[in-house]
Amino acid sequence: MTDRRHDLIVIGAGPGGYVAAIRAAQLGLDVACVEREPALGGTCLRIGCIPSKALLEASERFAEAKHGLDAFGIRLTGVDLDLPRMLKRKEDTVRSLTAGIAGLFKKNRITRYTGSGSLLASGRVRVATAESATELSAEHVIIATGSKVAPLRGVELDGDRVGTSTEALSYAEVPRHLVVIGAGFIGLELGSVWQRLGARVTVLEYLPRILPGVDAEIAAEAQKILVRQGLEIRTGVRVLGAKREGDGAVVSVEGGEPIACDRVLLSVGRVPNTDGLGLEAVGIALDERGRIPVSDGWVTRVPGIHAIGDVIAGPMLAHKASEEGVACVERIVKGYGHVNYGTIPAVCYTHPEIASVGKTEDELIEARVLYKKGSFPFMANGRAKALGSVDGRVKILAHAETDRVLGVHIIGPRAGELIAEATAAMEFGASAEDLARTCHAHPTLAEVTKEAALAVDGRALHI
Ligand code: NAI
């Protein structure tokens, strides 16, 4: 076992870890990054955000070519699915991006160790592979090991017929009937992919509504639209179990008939990934939800050991992890660094997309904050009409007295892009009036945000 010294060791090369490593290198640190997978980028790049977006895009184009272009005066016949090619494009996209991170590591002279990292003591990390082990030391360690699929009692994952998002990104054929357990981001995104490609998709959700955490009014609108597209969504359903049966699977639910299908996707959330990290050895105890507790500066109870991203509290989102990675490193090197947890956007890439930032209406009611609300539909927007995508709305919640924007919730075309304006506005402490008085190019989808801001004061122009 050799001992190598660095200034900082980052464990995990997902969007939290790899970004932290790059920022630390920019700031002059000698950085090591430990990752057990041969490809960098973590769940997000390899088996999460990026491949799912590649398939969402491809499946949307397929569905549009098959059913959606008549209204544009385009008649297509003989539209066929070439699934192997679609999957290959997804894999190529992933490969080029993970290779891009390897290039960034080289450029920034980050030393990469392939193997499983575990903590031996403060400042000491062991990197183990099947063949050998190396010991590293550094003044600072950042744990950025992400999350893994949350299991569900009774659901027997077999890596094939009963699987997770990892399998659902690579089904070799379109399932005839896919049952999705959990109507969250993963369930609705991947359910949409396979439904567009021709599968019957049944989504089972335990709660009485879909997308918990998303503004209730927006989630209700999403449910209507997705059902209209052909997703079968059953809320208030308790899944008792799922297992492979022959060439297919069967899902049992409380108070109902078992559902026979050919594939099951389990997507009831994710849990922090702290397996084999050796946290006990250094005296770090997990909280009640398996997360690593951190205090100001993302420091664990052991000085010199930090944690960021999905292994700590907060939304399990790639960009939240990246922000924490940068801020954590800046704290270490410069003594300051900050993440504004009130302005972390979230995007669900269904069609139309669903995006939000800030407080939901229910959260404001619960916190007894008095608010005003402005809402404007895409139906009344010229660009949305031209695009042929008029479902949805922008909804702005502003403080009743100060007019400060407290939350923005969008369901509609390119909502994931539109939310950036709202996020920037909130970051700068904008009022609804500020947004309303900002000149927006015409014709653009962003005009819906301006109109919603005007609507906060009851003066939307085009409705
Ligand atoms: P999620 O937390 O978004 O949704 C899980 C859903 O499963 C919830 O609706 C929940 O009520 C439901 N559920 C829980 N137990 C259940 C049960 N026993 N039976 C039926 N339904 C049950 O989790 P998801 O979709 O697995 O995603 C995991 C994480 O990854 C989330 O934090 C999500 O935000 C993130 N993610 C983000 C994406 C994005 O930013 N576009 C895309 C995919 C995932």
C-alpha cells in the first residue's frame, strides 16, 4: 500500500464531486478524485439526467412524427421506431459527456483514482479495487457519493423485469405494458418515454396526488395533461409487492386485483449512498433518513471531512450538488462560499415540462405568509400557438405587502428554460413589478412570465 498526499480528496465524481474537484483545482489545490466507476459523471451523467433526457427528446420526436405533425400541414407515412439506434444515440451522448469530464480533469490536473473510497481517519482515505489498495492523505476530504434507488418492501428487483430507472433507460424492446411505481420525477419522465414509444403505461402512486413537492395546482394540471396523452395514472394506491413471473411481472396492490405486466419500474425516491464509506470508523453518525449531517460550510462533525449533494439534506438534484461543491471548496480555500437554498429550481422533463423555484402555495399557506398570485396561460401566447404547444401556465406568487417574488411555478413548453429568468429574478430579490416592467422579446414564451407578473397586480394585457 502506497501513501499519496494531496490537498483535497473528493470521493465521488458526480455533479457534486467533479464540479468541486474542478473548482478546487482552479483555486490552486492539488486535488484527487476517487470514483469507483470507470466513467466520470455519476448517476446524473451515466444513468440519470442525461440518458433520460436523450430518450425524452428522441421519444418526443417520434411521437410527434407519428401523431403530431398533421396540424402543421406535414403528412408523414411509414414512421418506424429504430429502438437500437435510439438507445445508441443515448449511449453516445453519455459517452461524449463523460469523456468531456475526463478531459476537464486532465486540463485541471486532477488526479483520478478508480476504486472505492473509504475513510480511515480524518484526512486519510483508502482506495480499493478488486486487485489492490492505495492510501491517500489530505487536509480536506469531500464526500460526494450521491444516492441510490430507494427500495420498497415486497418489490423484488431482478435487474430485468422488475427494475429501476437504470433498466428503464435500456429496455431492449418497447414493453407492451409497463407498470411504474411512484409518480415522481423519474416515474413520469420514464413513463412518458415508453408511453410515447408505444407501451401501455400504468403509474401507481401512493399519495392522492402526483409529484409531491410540486405546487398542487400545477401538479393537478400536469396529471390532466399526462392522462390525456395516454398515461394511466392511479393515485391513492398502496403497492404490496412486485415480482417476476415467467416472462413478465405481477404487481400486487391493496384492495385490488394483481396487475400483470411485462415490466415494472420502481421509482419511489432515492436514498443517500453511504455504503462502505467507513463513516462509523471516523465517528460520523447518519441522521434518521440516512443522510450525513453537516453544519455551516458543509463540514461533518469531524473537522476536515465535508459532505455535499444527495448524501446530505435537501433536494436530490444535480445542480444543488454542484452549487454545494463550489461553495464548499470556496469556503475551504477562501473562507467564504454560499448556496441560496431558497432559489434552487427543479425541472421535470415531461411534455410539457414542469419547472419551479421558491415556495409553493401550500408552503406559503402553512407558513401563514400573505401572498398575491398571478397566473397566465400559454394558450394566450403567440409563440406557444406557433409552436403548437399551448398547454399550461406560469404562476407567480408574490408577497402581499412587499410584492417580492416568493415562488414561480410553470407547466408549459420549455418550462425548464423559462425557470432560469424567474430564478435569477428571485436571486436578485425582484418584485413581481420588476418582472412585469422588464421588456421581454416578442414573440417569445417568456412573455407568459411577464404577463403572469402583470397578473399579480391584476393587469395582464392579453387576457
Ligand atoms: P420522487 O421523490 O420524485 O417521487 C417518488 C414518488 O413515489 C412520490 O410521488 C411518492 O409519493 C411515491 N411513492 C413513495 N412510496 C410509494 C409507494 N409505496 N407506492 C407508490 N408510490 C410511492 O422520486 P423519484 O422519481 O424516484 O426521483 C428520485 C430523485 O431524483 C428525486 O429527488 C428527484 O427529484 C430526482 N430526479 C430529478 C430529476 C430532474 O431533475 N428532472 C429527474 C429524475 C429524478
